[in-house]
Amino acid sequence: MNYVYRNMTVEYLFKENTCLFSGYNDYTLPSDWEKYERFIFLLTLPNWYDEMKLVSWINDYENILRHFCHTVSSKPIYIFKLENYQCPTWNKGHVLDKALNKFNTDLFNLSPNVSILDLKKFKRDWMPDLRYYYMYQAFIPPHYGTEFQCWFEQICARETMPAKKCLVLDLDNTLWGGILSEDGAAHLQISGSYPGNVYQDFQHLVLAVKRAGGVLCIASKNDPKAVKKCFEDRRDLAVKWDDFILHKISWQSKYISVQEIVSELNIGLDSVVFIDDSSLEREEMRYYCPEVVIPDFPKEIYLRPAYFAKLFEQYFSQNTQFSDSNKTDLYVKKLRADQERAKFSSLADYLTNLNMKLHYEEFSENNMERIGELINKSNQFNLTTHRYTKEKLSEMAKTHWISCVNVADKFGDLGICGVCIVKCQTNIAEVDTFLLSCRVLGRDIEFSYMKYIEQILRKRNIKHIKSYYIPTAKNMKVEFFYEKCGFTLNSVESGCKIYTKEL
């Protein structure tokens, strides 16, 4: 259930029985506020022609939001930007315009649980229909209601959906047409005329997942030698053998192959999308691995590319803002390092043999993409799981210290694998974010990184550190990290642990 604050008629913009609405210009917090899933502020600039009165209203509204976000820190809050739709040319570039720009910019600094929405992204060049605006106080015309509902629900779904990191593919009658063991590599439908051209288009969409930062894996009941030879012989295959990070090709059940994949990559089952033409294989996967995304498969071959394009948009396209084009190579290095672990009886000997080197950097244009990717995708070693856009990070960098750690070992450069965001005030520092990539878990890098953070804070005359652990379904393994670093647990509020440490 949502709670919507409004100063105009907005009920028709949300599905029935999904929201409760405030009274017009009523910004009080409901007494039973903890039962609501999210809070939405959909207010518009009042229809006044007193410039200073409007500026005062904007300032009051910002103060209300700041107090609200401070009070409601555990729930998602959606705030719509303010625009001067009523009189778009009135006083353009002067006091009111500057006040609006400042308000919309300051929204990004309110709180980690705030999402900023822009009606311009709902409808480009959109303007209110003045008939409904003046007669019914309906800011958005009613005939846009259904479209708005879909737009808003997609935003909520994308922000709450776990990032999909891995695409696991079947081969026969999925990546190509035909059955390798029966038809032979030369007779598989891979390119050329129909239906080969359909499979070729599908292969290019699979490559789009890799370009978006997803990892490709194979789960096929087949002869591994025959499959590898097929990739070597069929030069018209758009996706190559080395595009796949893991090749689980055997006669074992595919759910076992998927379980092995997530274990070796150190990701969750809910980070996997499984594509297979066989309804029996899909049903078995649903039974044993219900967390995996297992879409149905269209019967008509010619519908498959369009079908998969929708899957890409739903599960992988959101990764493109913070994509890592070298992810396959980085996972190869991780797997080689993991294989090395079996040679040593102690962790200390293993780490010494890896010859790790850590390099710390400040936030910059050069590393912003990777920092953003880690913040928006890291789940297991993530103490607060705050998510930030590139725009939000750029704004935060003005008031926060954002750093990252690069990791290299004898197998090569693993790139940026950790991020820390700290807000410093006088002699107190507050850790907003501390996380590591799953690529380097189990190497004790987190303790070296925290020592570095504390060392820098001492040089900045910081005397006290405050930090948080906010539990999720995925980060339970780091629940006691701060205790191991010498922090003192001060309190627990709604499951959130609050720590302090004297420097």
C-alpha cells in the first residue's frame, strides 16, 4: 500500500486499492505510517501570481521533505520534481526559476531512500490540459491515467528488482535450431534463410546482454567435445565459445548446472535468467531453483527475437547505465584465483601467493561508472545497500568523501572492487556506504580498506566514526563486520544496527 501526498487531484493516476491519499496540502505523517510500503510526493507549484509567495512555498516544501525523510528513513520515498507548468514563460530565469532549480537539485541530497521522478520522462514536452486543470484540479489529463500507472509501476519494479547478472542458455533449439547430436554441426540452423536468420538475431541479442555487463553461461545436455568443436567449425555463430564464462555441458540435470554456476561465480540464484526451449527443463528448474527467473518460451520461432528483446529490457537493460564491458575477463581471473585456493592449506599462504596489491582512489569522472555499478549491484558484502544514480553520486561528491579500492593479483588487474562513502562533519564521520565486489570476497580486503579509511579520517582530525548495518536477505554474512573492526554497537533501530568508534 502506498501513501500519496498531493495538492491536486491525482487519484486516477494510481491503480484502485493500492494507495491512500492525503488531504490537499496536508503533509502530516499518518500515525500508522509503518504499514505503508512507500511514500509518494506528487505536488505541483500552486497557481499563484505572487513570486515571493511561491518562493516561500518552495522553501517550506523543502523543509517539510527534509523533516519527513529524517523521520521515515526505512521506507522508499518517491518525490516528483517541481516545474512551472502553469506559467512557463513567467519570470523565466529570475527568482522563481532559480528557486525551482535549487529545489530540484537539493532533492538529490535528501536521503538514500529517496527516488527523484521527473514528469518530463513520462511524457516529453508534456504540458497539462488546462481544461481539466481549471475545472477539476487534475494536473495530468485523465486520458493519460493508464499510461501513467504503467510508467510508475515500471519504475517501482525496476528499483526493487534484484539486478540480473547472469544469463544461462540452453543450446539445442535455443541458441541454434536443431539437435547437435542428431543433426550434426553442419546442419544446424544458425544463420542464412529462415529459420536460421531468427536464431542469428537471437544470438546478437544474447551478445547485447554481455555488452550490458551481464555474464553468459551454458547449461546443456550434450557432449562437451562436440559442442566446443561446433563453436570452432561454425564460424557463422555470432556468439563465440569464449563469450561464455562457464560451460556446463554434460548429461546432469540443468538445475544442478545452475547451482554450480552461482556457486562458482559467487552470485545469488535470483541473479540468474534461464532460457531453455524445453518446458520440462523449465518446470524442473522452477521446482529446484524457484529464485531463478525462468521465462516461458514462445512456440513460434519467428517471435523469439522480439520476445527476448523484452526480456533484455526487463532484466538487463537497467545495467547499461553502469556497465562493465570486461566482466567476462574479470570473472575468468576470479575463477583462476579460486582454483589456486585448493593448493594451499591455509588462507594466509593462499593470500601471500596471490601477491595482491591494493590501490586507493578518490571519486572522479574516470571511476564514476565503476563506482556506480558496484553501488547498484553489490548485495552480499554491502553494509547498507544504498543505491545511487550517477547524478546523485556527482552531487554527493560535493559534500561526502567517496573513495574506492583497486585490486590486482598475479592473475591480473581486477579493477575497482570496493567503495566507501563517508560524510564528515567537524570531528565526526558517518559511513554511508561500505561494500566489496563478490569477485574478491574471502581475501580479507575489507579489513585493509577499513584501516585505510580510518587512517585518512585521523589525518582529517576526525575523532568519532558512526556506521550502520542495515540487514537484507543477502548481506547476513557481514552482520558482524563492524564488531570485527573494533566498532561498538550502540543501538538497534528497526533491525538497523548503529555503531561508533573512537579514533
